Amino acid sequence: MSMQATISKALDIKWHLTERVDSLKGSQRPPRGRQAREDLLARGAISSLSNADIKMTVVSESYSPSIAPLQALNKINLRDLHLETHHRGNLLVLRTFGHSTDVSQIQTFMPVEDETGDVDRIAIFNFGLSSWPEKRLPSGIVLAIKEPFYSSVSEDIGMALCIHHPSDVIFLEDNHSAFPSNWQLPIKVKTASEWKLEGNEALKKKDFIKVNHCYSKGLAVVHDIDIKLDLLRNRSQARLFLGSYEAAKDDAVASTQGTMHHDPKYGKALYRAGRAAYELSDYAFALKMFQRLVDAFPSDQDGPKEIKRTRLRMQEAQNGVFEFEAMAQEIADTADYRTQQASYLRRIDVRPKGLFATENIAAGEIILCEKAFVASNTPKNTPALSVMINPTNNRALHGSHVAIWVEAVRKAFHNPSLGEHILNLHDGSPANPATEPIPLVVDGMPVVDVFRMQNIIEHAAFGFTADESRIRKDVQKAFKADSSGVWPVAARMNHSCLFNASRGFVGDFMIVRACKDILQNEEVTVMFCPADGNFEQLQQNLEGWGIYCDCRLCKAEIDFLKGAESRASVMYEVTQFLKAQPLLKVARMLVDGEIPSDLVKEAKRLEKALQKTYPLKLFATCVPNTNKIIELLPTFGMANVHEWLMFAHYRQPPRALDYAHFVLMDHGYKVTIQSSGISLDRTNCVLSMAAVKAMQYIEHYYTQANVKEVAKSARALAEEMHVTYNGSMIGYQGW
């Protein structure tokens, strides 16, 4: 099934499920007997699992996670459930049986029973499964489901207990007060040493979920201080691999207390504490741990390497100096788009209404660099790709958009201090994001609202794409067609059509540079959507984010629409022409001879048609009673046609030069050329690669004319514009 067909089917299922909710809401759940149990044992929780490469997940309507402690909830059984109902104030205690079934990369179904023998199934989202003792949800474990929600779910349009929020389900140990006495088995109580040995065996197999479970069980019954320190130290290693860096750091630091400083185990603890702190970007603490490691064990080989790496991160965070080419080469060599560099945020200030410069920043300079909180680069033709229907807006999410949602929830759930960075972002609701509470901790688990997280991602995510041309063929998998991520600080930037900042990427590392000079305390803004001249489409796209731009360019466009026809029809003609006659085709024609005159004539017709949609009285400020332009707003819709004509007139250099100037004017640049070089007025500039190409042609023209100072100036500007647009000089090619 194609992606589009899958999305259509998922939306259809979602529509049918929504239609049923009102009619079923509040109805008593019918009991299930012996036959239902036998069916669930025989086939699992799903009657038939689709073999399609694209897996669908239809999510119920959004609801809040439980914030009630377990002991404050009233225990009920399956027979007490009502359809399409959130059972607030209540608690279900269930035991799994049979086998689990993963219906997608984010959702697992499992048969369950209560103490009365009644049976059903749960549909649990795989956000926090590292809390289970096995990689898959096993049979025979006892779950406490807080404030259960019984709802329509899955492709077969059945009912199930839906568990979306990871803190809404607790894995009960047999000594827990809520654990049913009739389910307790006469099992041999293991000692801390036995749990340690079992954990060690799991560690050899790199089963870190089980390792974490065994060492935690051992710590619950330990009495010997040396065994306790071993368990803490080893559990920190497992938690490092599981991405629970805060817990790993705490375990490692705790295991140093009481350990002799000459004991190699002390060195292991320091190393793991430093590694966990490094992953949390707490470089000062990491350096402290690694330095203590080297002081205690001067011959240690890992300590000096970690000190060097950590100090480099600290320098990056302070100075903003990065080796972008080396970073890109490492991505190409390893096929891993996740970078290690530190975020550089010294020059900006996060304020309630946006991002502001803390000092003057010149055009071309770095404003900020930021490592992604989460990012995903989904490969082409990924098997078992998942599609999820967002319950808030009924939009289909797939590929990286699903992956970063899952990863963001997991990261916030296992590292609450990191979660604050993303959970304080705007989620599209009218509430002031500054008033949103930090994550609560209830029953020892952070409470993360997965639906709010998805809404935050919808509003805060940026798309990014690896450069396929820079990646070796043997690691072609590094290039991903569907890529997105969340950069929490950069997400604070607001939109402006006359933006002053441009973002580029090296892997999941965002580089934001100034398109024009930015003054201290001036707001940093970016363009959210591609600016191609179709103003009406731009407005529709912005409205999807709840943005209503009232910049000078938008006001001019609105005034134009009041008294004239839409530009959209002309833009459509331009798009069709450029599709049929792309620049690569033009270049090939020039190799063989001249461009056919009818094509040039058509391009000029389109140019004239577009000119009529940019009247000077709206898009320019002129000297009174003259046609001398003082200030020009971008006429971006004309840029692609002018760029085409610039290439088409390559054998007529003066005309090509004119069109290069037109391209820059279309981008809002005011160009002044003197014998000493070129100066740019960037007041209203809107940067794109077409502007870079235009400046490169100006360099080419004056190089051919042997006007060295102007050519040199043009080259410097072209390189600066390329760096600003792309973040670095990676991929730069001259004319």
C-alpha cells in the first residue's frame, strides 16, 4: 500500500472511530468469558496483523495524564469500565498473559486479566518500555493502570484500554501494597548477590533493560555496602546505554562514596559520572569527574581523551568556533547525522515574546548554534514505516515526525531536566507558555503529557536534509528524504517575511547567521516558509502555525490584492515554465549554442506579467516627483524568472549582468558598485541561493573584464551570502 493510500485509509478509520465515540460513550463494557480468554491466548491481542510495509496507528482524542498518586485512587475491575470513558479517580490492577504484538514502531497490544478472571487487551504506546524487565512486554507481569481510558482503537475497530502517557502505568513488584495477594507466588527471595550475578549475565549479553531491572531489584534488598556500590556503579553503565543520563550520573556519583580512591572501581565510577554529565551538556561537572579520574589514575588512557573532548565542547559553547567541514566529513564517514558539538547560545537571550540579540551582530556572523534536542533522518524506502493520525488536528504524521515524537517523550521521561527545555515551548494553545508547570514527578515517575508534546513538536520542529551529493555511495543510507527535529532555543525565533537570520545545518546541528546587521536587543527572526512570491499560499501556510504576519511586505501584498487580481495565476505559469525549462537544461543548450528565441521571449512575457503585480507605489519608496528609488521591498516572485534570464543571456554578458542585478533587487538588496568594490544595502534583503548565484555572476563578469577590486569584492560577498544561507562553506561552488 502506498503512503498516500495508507494515510487515506487511516483517516477513514479515524473518522469511523470518531463517529462511534458519541454513540458509545458511557455505555457499560460487556463482560468477557472463558472463550474470550482462549481466543486471546491463541491469537494474541490482535486477530490479524497487517503485513503492509506501512503500519498505521490511529490515536484516540487527546487527554491529560494522571497526576494522582497511586494510593489516592479507588481500585476497580474490568467489569466496572464504561466505553469511551476516562475513569478519573480510579485504578485498575491487571496481569498480562499470552504474548504481546507490536502493531507499529510505537504501539504494542497485550492481553490482560483482572483478579475476577475477566479479560481484555491493552494498547500501550512504547514511550517508556525501558521500565519493564524485558525488551518486550512479557507475560505474567502485574500492572497498575492509573485513571484508565477504555476506547475504540486499532484497524479492526475494537475496544481496548488505551495507555498513551508513560507515567499512567506502573510495573508492580510482588511486595507492593497494590499487588493482589492471590497473584503472589511462593518464589525464592533472591539476595542482592544473586540479583547482581543475574544482572552481570545480562550485561554480557548487552541486555541493558534487564541489567537495569536486576540491579534495581538487588539494591532494594542490599545490606552489604560493597555490593551496594557495585550495583550502583554497574547500573549507571546500563542507564548510560538506555539514555537515562540523570539517573546514570546519580548512580555513578553515589558509587564513589566509600570507594577507595586507588580502587579501579573508583575510576570506573568517575568515568561513568563524567560520561553521563557530558550527555547532559553539563560540561563543567564532566570535566571535574574526568580530571579526578586522571589525578587518581595518571596512566588511564580514556581520561585525557575525555578531558580534551570536554574542554573542546566548553570552548565551543563560549566562543562559537566550529570545524564545520570536519563535522560534515565525519557524518559522511560514519553515516551518522548526530553531531557531538556543544550549543553556542552566548549572543542571544530567550524572552517571553521571542529571541533577542544580547550584542551587535554583523551580517554573516553566527547568531547561535544549537544541537538538536531530538532529530530523525528517515531513510528512503524504510521498511515498516509508521503512520500516525494526530488527534488534535487529524493530520497524518509519518517517518521522522513520528520518530521524534517518540524520542522526545522518552528523553523527557528519563531526563526531566532536559525535558524542561522542550516542555516550556509553545504548544499552540492560548495559554502563556511561560506559565506552564515544569514536569511533575508522581509515584517516582515524571509526568509527561504525550499529546502536548506532539503539539509542541508540530509548532516547534524544523525540517533538515542531509546533502546527498556529499555522502559516499557505500554510506548512502546517511541521506534521508524525510528529516525533522526540535531545537528548543531556535524554536523561540518568530517569523518575519523580512527576516534577519538564516538557518543552515550540519547533520542535526543548526547554525543561525545574520542576513543583515542586527543591533543589541533587536529581535532575531526567520522565514518559516519558502518565499516564492505566492503570497496567498504563504499566508495559508503561516495560518497553519497560527501566525498572522503584518510586516511591511505583507501590508504591501494585502494592499495589492485589494485592487488587483491575484498573482497566483501568473506564478503558476512561471512554475510550469521553469519545470519544463530548468536551469540545467539551459546550461546544456548553451553548450550546444544559443537558447531558442521563443523560450527567451516567453520568459520575458512572464517577466512583464509579474512586473504588473509589483506596482512601485506599493513596493518601493521613491524620491517625490521622480522615479528614483530610495527603498525597495523584495519582489521575490520575479527572482526565478530573472535568474533564468541571467543564465539564458550568458553569451551576452552586459544583459546577463543586468539580470544579475535584477535578481538581487528582487531579494531586496540595493547594490552599489564603485571602482573600490561593491557595497550592499541589506535593509530589506531576503536571502536565497538565487541571490548567491547572482553575486557569483557579478564576480565572473568583472573577473572577465579584469576589474579586479570589484571581482574580489563580489567573490567575498558571494561567499558570505552562501555561508549565511547554508551555515558554512560546505558545498560552495563558484560560477
